[in-house]
Amino acid sequence: MRSNVKSEKFDYPSNQSGTILWFTGLSGSGKSALANLLFNYIFDKKCKIIDGDIIRSNPNHHVDFSTKGIIKNHKHIREICLSDIRCHNYLLVTVISPFEKLRKKTRDLFGNKYLEIYVQTTLENVIKRDVKGLYKKALKHEIKNMIGVDPNIPYEIPTNPDIIIDTENFTLEESFSFLKKELKRIKIYNR
């Protein structure tokens, strides 16, 4: 696990609204688990989780996992963040977000209010975990466009994330402890 953030990057009062913690990683890497632990730890009414799975399950939001669908979904989540950043202290975004170009666009849009957290694990490890049973289906060709499995929809490893959390070699508790220390060190959250 490591951090690429210098504390001065986020040198503004810790109570200022609008920090986006963007958790990216393969399906099953631990993004939602970490965000849920952080949400409960922060325990702030102005903290919100924006979960990519929940956004996709909205019947009014019709997107698939094609490249076009992923781009449309990413743009939709960015728009939600733009709308919600004004009234929340923390937005915890958990989305696979497989394309570096889209993550960079999001970072450019939000500037120093955006913190990219790469939840790192190998494809082999998430296939072994397969918490949602999706990898088994993808490997049997029962579902198409599985990010990281389908060669047409790769997961592009972030080139410059702010924080890397290795959930393959560290437990959820160890990963969360590291995340808390980093957020405190860079003055995002201090408790």
C-alpha cells in the first residue's frame, strides 16, 4: 500500500464541503466494503456513498457494459457528483471506472477536491473471491463485456492514483486502517 499525495495538495480546512473520494478497482476488489467502513467511521450526515452498482440498477438509467455504456455511466456519476458536491462534505464514489482517460477527466473537473483511491488486486484474486458470481458467468460466456475479463473492455490500471490500497495482500481491516491514516495525514478527515 502506498500514497502519492503530499499533504499540501489538500491544504484547506478539514470541514470544507466537497471532497470526492473516488474508489476505483476491479469488481470484487473491495471498493464498496472500504467505502462503507469509511462512511460508518465518518458518521457525518453530509457524507454520501455513490455506488456504481446502485446507479446502474436504477430502472431509469439504461446502460450496459459496452465501452459506450461505461462512458455514459461514468459521465452520469460525474454529473451526480457535480450536483452533490455543494451540499456534502464527503462523496464516496465506488465505481469500477476502468478507463484512465475518464478518471483523468474527472480529476481535471474537480481538481484538488478529487482523491483517487485505487483498490488494487489481481484479476486472478477477484476471480477466486467472485463475491457476486459474475466472473464465473463471464468465464462461461454467460455475460458479455465483463470488465477485466473481456479483452475488449480492459481495466486500465491507474497511472497516478493518490492512494493505492492492496486488498489482495492485506485484510479489509488492515486496508481500512491504512486508509484512515492516509486521510488523516493529508488532512481530509481527522478523528
